[in-house]
Amino acid sequence: MIYRGFKDKDISLLGMGCMRLPTIDGDDKKPDEQKTAEMVEYAMKSGVNYYDTAWGYHGGNSELVMGRILKNYERNSFYLATKFPGFDKESFLKVPEIFEKQLEKLQTEYIDFYLFHNICETNIDEYLAHKDNLISYFAEEKKKGRINHIGFSCHSSFDTMVRFLEAYGELIEFCQLQLNYIDWDFQDAKSKVLELNKRNIPIVVMEPLRGGKLANVPEDVLATVRESRAGITAPQLALRYVESLPGIFTVLSGMSNYEQLVDNINTFSQPAPFSDDELKLVYKVSEYFMNGNVPCTSCRYCTKYCPQELDIPRLLGLYNEDKVTNGGFVSAMNMNTIPKEKRPSACVGCKSCEVVCPQQIEIAQVMSDYTESLKKNHFYHE
Ligand code: SF4
Ligand code: SF4
């Protein structure tokens, strides 16, 4: 296993993400404890020492299951991460109650890595409004030794991430970021990584396979990288990619079965980061996933012709996100922050925008498709 330094700790480059544990009958709220225990046993034996859960994973049962499993191991043989559920506004009114409950569920006296969960456009204002209370409470818990390190996870834009960092200042020691070879440009992860590097804030990678999407790459697309790395598989490519980026101390993979765990452990048994030339080949693979996306360049020629005053390039960017994730939560979550009269459903189909669009995007049709897609997304609130 490869290890990376974080302050006085050596952390395994592969961390076990506990949001996609094996389940019983496909029910997300019922993690399969026996299968998870077998996975943890193999992970521990293989040197994986970072386990990441959260209040909300598996309907609250990830913390319970991981607590029962991890109590069978020496507490100083692994690092435990969990998160404050700031995606729910009610949580800000019961901070001590939640933290005490987490210690109880995880059957531990301390958390090694404690994160503010999912800083994003929908909750940044709450995080800023409750800043003084959160900082003083968690700084005190750190002083008492019940938390070792404090950080945050982030699916937000660059600007929102920086607003959070500016507000929380020195309390923040690390950041968990969605990072993979698609999102380097697509979600502008590059700017976020460079900013975190500049601030000396180490990074935990999440979604290195973008929810499993990058585990399936057609053979002819993979062939580009195999010119340099014979026989590399799609999951290996995704993990090697994040291994190659600066400032990373662990990579969380939300593994749902034993085979994925064994594969990932094998990949990180020895260091083998990509060279700069190889990274260029990897970015070629990302073009495969971007095919079919709306090619908006954000020139904004269209916006002044829209009678509804829609922020067309922003909506098209979210539409692309929706397509790439097959209706995942990021696009819906962002859309929930946009006033209803500025959403795709407000488009009246006049096509004034299309006349001036140099990319000849069929914007009215896209708005209509996107409206339909959002209606089916359970993260979206009309
Ligand atoms: S088609 Fe829709 S997005 Fe385009 S100008 Fe008309 S209302 Fe605005
Ligand atoms: S004119 Fe076309 S390319 Fe330019 S911002 Fe509008 S939709 Fe995007």
C-alpha cells in the first residue's frame, strides 16, 4: 500500500468510502453488515487505514454498521472520518446533540477527521450565518481531543469554496473534493486544487470514478492510454490519475463489493503516477465522456435576447452536468437555488437566443428536455 503523510500521520492512499456499502435486497438503508465486515477485514490486512462515513450515508446506518465493525480493531490502527450534516438546515440548531450521537453510533471516544459535509450553493449561507457557533464548538472539541482534524467536503463552485475557506480560516485543515479526470475541467476542479495547494490545505479525493461511470471505458478509447501503459484497466486509469495530482493524501473509493476492493488495493500497492505526457492521453479519454454535451462556450451573446432573462450558459452548464451524471444530485441541487422564474421551465420557446448562438445550439429544445429530466430527479424541488 502507498502511504502519504498528513501532519504526524501516515495515511493509506486508498481510503474506504462508506456511502456505497454492499446492501441487502438493493435497499440503500440496509447495508449488508457481514459483507462489509469481510471487506473491512481484507482492507485492514492490506494496510487501508482511512475509513470515511457520514451522518447521512445509508439513511444513517453507515455510521452504525461501521461503528459495530470497527470496534473489533485497535482504535489506533485506523483513522475514522465522519461529517456534520449541514445539508439539513435543522442540524445547525442541534450541533452538540448530533456530534454526541455520532460518537455513540461509531462507538468511539474521538473522530480523527471531522468534516462539514457538502459545502455548496444551497447551504453556504447557513454555514456563514452559524459560523461563530460552529467554529467555537468544534475548536473546543478539538482542544478536548474528541476531534483530531477538521475539514470540509465540497461539491460547490470555486467561488463558494473560497467564501467558505475565508470564513472558517485556520480551523480548516483539509478538504474532501470531487476529483477525477472528467471534473478537472468540467467542474473546474483544477482551479479548486490549485487554490487548496496555494493555501497548503491537503486534499481527500472523492468520486475518483465519478460514481462508477469511469469504470466503463470502451476498449478503443482506452487504447490511447495503453500505448504508454500496457493493459491498464478503466478503474486503474481513474485511480492512477488522482494519484498523479498534487496535494492528495488519500483517495476514497465507495466500493460496493469485495472484488472492487481487491482491485483497488492492488492498484495502489505500488506508486506509478502518470507523467505529464501521459496525463495528456488521459484527458483525451475524458473527451469520450463529454461527447453529446451541449458545446456552450459561455460567450453570452444569447442572454440579452432572452425575454425571460434566463442565465442561458449557466443553465446549459447544469444541463451538461445532468447528462453526465444521468440526473445526479449536483445539477438538481444547484437548480434548487435558482428562482423558479429563471429555471429552464420558464423558457417560452421563442428561439431568439438560437439566432445569435455561434455554436448553433438548439437551446429551446434543451430547456424543454432539461425541464423533463428535472421532474424525474428526486433531489429537485419544483
Ligand atoms: S428560447 Fe427560451 S432561452 Fe431562448 S430566448 Fe426564448 S425564452 Fe430565452
Ligand atoms: S450564444 Fe450559444 S455558446 Fe454563447 S452563451 Fe449562449 S448558448 Fe452558449
